[in-house]
Amino acid sequence: MCSIFCREQGIEETDITIRQDINTATSEAAQPRAIGAVRVVGRFKGGKSCLANLRQSGALKLLFPRRASGLEAVMINTAGGITGGDRFSISAEAVGNCHMTLTTQAAERVYRAQPGQTGGMDTRLRVGTGARLNWMPQETILYNHCSFQRHLTANLAKDATLLVVEPLVFGRIAMGEVLSDARFNDCIDIRRNGQRLYYDAVRLHGDITAKLSRPAVANGANAMANLIFTAPDAGRHLTFLRDALPDTGGVSLIGDDLLVLRLLAKDSFVLRKSLLPILDRLTDNGLPLCWRL
Amino acid sequence: MVTGALIPMPTDPGLTRLQQWLSPSYPIGAFAYSHGLETAIGTCAIISSDDLRMWLTDLLKNGAGYSDPILLVAAYRSENAEALQDIEQQARAFAPSKERLAETALQGAAFCQTTSAISDHDIPDLTYPVGLGYAARRHGLPLDLTVHMYLHSFVSNLVAAAQRLMRVGQVEGQRILTDLAPLIAQITQDALTSDLTDLSGSCFLADIATMQHETQYSRMFRS
């Protein structure tokens, strides 16, 4: 189905990779690639949320700032960004009555990729009975010529609570960057008790800036946030969120336990300004400190 | 070459059935849904007929016009009840807002109930594109024509909705539909080679419009 996008953007459908005829092992290994993986399990013990298991390798590390309540994990990409061929995987699980928050130290930059190479990030979340998990990375900034694929799956127990917020910035706006040729694939798949609760997929290929300028797409907005909040009492936040949103945002209680919010803004600063009060509300003023810096 | 003689052509019963299913008189209540157009027109995101044409083009390329045919094709090709239920679950989970879920679920339920009542096939309640794909398969109707006519009725219904909300004349409405015909044909062809891994959407402002519609002060439509 890529063909629609390709035609629309006037891109040749032929292979864009320019393969050189030198086919030795050394040329294959010429480009170093970042590989990072973390697995973290949080539990509830002695009246508080704490770490039960942690495993980290490669270019991904977790830091645990001391906090009054909840378990907070700050992800650090020691490679300093993502480029084509990089592979990151994150697995996080909250069990018991654990409240866990995952965030990033700073905005994630997705750099220009070598032709034919795609960076990947795979996130798997599990939230057990009575537990809560907040997945709230700071902005992901897409650079022109990037190629990036994200996949997030979450499995929730019946009464588990999950907050997912993913702010996205299309290009380095301050320096006038446009995404004239880039690839971004994103997929969020949330299941409760094994039943599909929420599914969203976005594919932006080619001239992303031109697509975002379309009236029913983004009308020229350069920043966007997608937020999903699922909890047995999700509906009690609906009125607050409606009142907090600007004209370029919307919120809907799709099911009794499923609240979704989509917000567009001209840049990441304006996006954050709208998003912060919303996140304060949904985290009971427990927004990670790094979001404030 | 003109022979002057009329060539008798057999009427294709499948074509007649599709025409019946996808006509505005089939009682699925399509007239009640504006797919967010009521908000987009109310907030002046759509003012002229050119704006309307652009908006509908976006919906076809990046919105439900792109994703519904993928669901329809998957349902048509599903091999058993379990696979069909998986597609149905994905169709519901993919709805971007409460009113969009109601739009596809209620039209779908009405379609499935009516179609079951007038045929020998028992069609369970499914979302609209999934139910149509499944029913078309059970009736042995051609997939390409089903997708094509589904997309045409989708756009046609939205043009009719816009004509009740803004100044678009009868001829102008039909002109928009004519202009969009090649795109509809193209998307139909692309959908035939799709599978559920292609399911995606990027009509963010159209989705937001259907969310905002929930609290719109004055409304004629259910979405």
C-alpha cells in the first residue's frame, strides 16, 4: 500500500538503496549501529513501589531518581539519538499495586538514516491487577531523511491503569527544517484481558511536511501528541481535558475505561504548554522532574 | 463502427444487489453521520466547495477512505469465524473517537440485520466495512466492485451531508464526486493488494473534528 504514498509524493518506487559492488565482510560492518535493551519490573513491597528486576544492555540505560511516591525510571540513550539500523527494545512490567513511570532524560532525536536502513524501537508494556504504568517519553524529533519505525504493545489486566503519551515533532522547526523526504511508521496496540482495546497506526512516508499541510491532516502543524489513558474510572477526567484543550485538540471517551486525546500544535513549545496541565491532572501532579527542566 | 442494432446484455444480479446495499435508501441510517464535517464546517475549516474537495481527498487518501477498504478486503478474505472476529476487534479498536465508533458500529449493525433479513445468509452484527466485506463474500459478489461502490457511497454520503451544512449546489456536489472518481478507483485497486499490516491513518484534524463534535452546541448529525 506504500504505492499510494509514493505516487502522491512523486517518489520513484524503485529501490532507493544504491548498492555498491564491493561485497566483503568489512564493508558490511563499516557503519556502527546502536543496539540497546532494557527490561524493568516494578512491584509493590513494604507500602511502596520498588524495583523487582532490572536488566540493561548496550546503548540504553535506566536511572531511578529518588521520589516520594512511585517508581520512576528515566531512559537514557547513550548513543545520543537514533539513526538507521539502530535497534532499541524496552520491556516494562508493573505488578501488584506498583505505580511505575517511564520517561526519557531529554527529547529523542531521530537523525538522517543511510539509504535503505531503518531505526527501530520496540516497546512492550505489561500492567498487572491493581498496578499503574505511565509511559511518557519526552518529544521525539524527526529530522529530514530519517527512517524510523516504532511499535508499542501493552497488555493490561482487568483493572490496570495505563497512561501513554507520545509527543512528536516534525523537523527542527527553529532552523526551518522541512521533512521533504523521511519515513516514520508508528503503531500502538493495547489489549486488556487479551482483547484488543485500542489500535493506532501512523505511516508518514516521503514529503511529510507537504502531507501535514493538508487541511484534514494537520493544517501545517509541526508538533503532535497522541495520548491514551485507560483506567476503570477514566471518564472522570473527560470534562477537565475538554476544557484544557485548545482548538487544535480533541478528547473522547471511546469506552468507559478508554480515554483518547489527540493534540496538534505549531511547534513543540506550544504543544508542551497545552500538554503539561493535562499530564499534571492525569498523573496526580506526579509528572517526572525531567519534564520540567 | 455503428451497427444500429441493440445488443442484449444480461443483467448481473450481483451488481443489482450491490447497488441495493449501497444505495442511500438501504436502511443503515447513513444520512445521520457527517464524519466530522459538521464540526469542520462549523469551525470554518471548510468554507468553499474547493475546501470540501480537499477535505474529502484527505479522507480518501489518509482517513477512513483509506482504512475502511483494508478492513473490508480483510473481512472478505477471512477464512473462518475466529479470523473474522479478530478483524472486527481491530476495526473497533481502530476507531479514533466515540462518535466514529458509533458511526461504523451502528451502520454496520443495521446493514447486517437488514441483509440477514432479506437473504438466506445469517450475518452477525459487525462494523460497517467488516460486515459488508463478509456479506459480499457470502453472496459471492466481486470484491473489487464491492470496495469501489463502498468508497463511492462513502464520499457521496459526505457530499450530501455537506450540502445540508453549507452552500454547495447540486451540480457542484456532483462535480466534486466526478472529480474524485479517479482517486476512488485508484484507492480501490491499492486496497485489493493490502492486508491488515497496512491499516493506518493520518487524518488527525478530521479525527479531532469528530471528538469536538461531541460537545458542538448545535448539531444535526450523530458524528
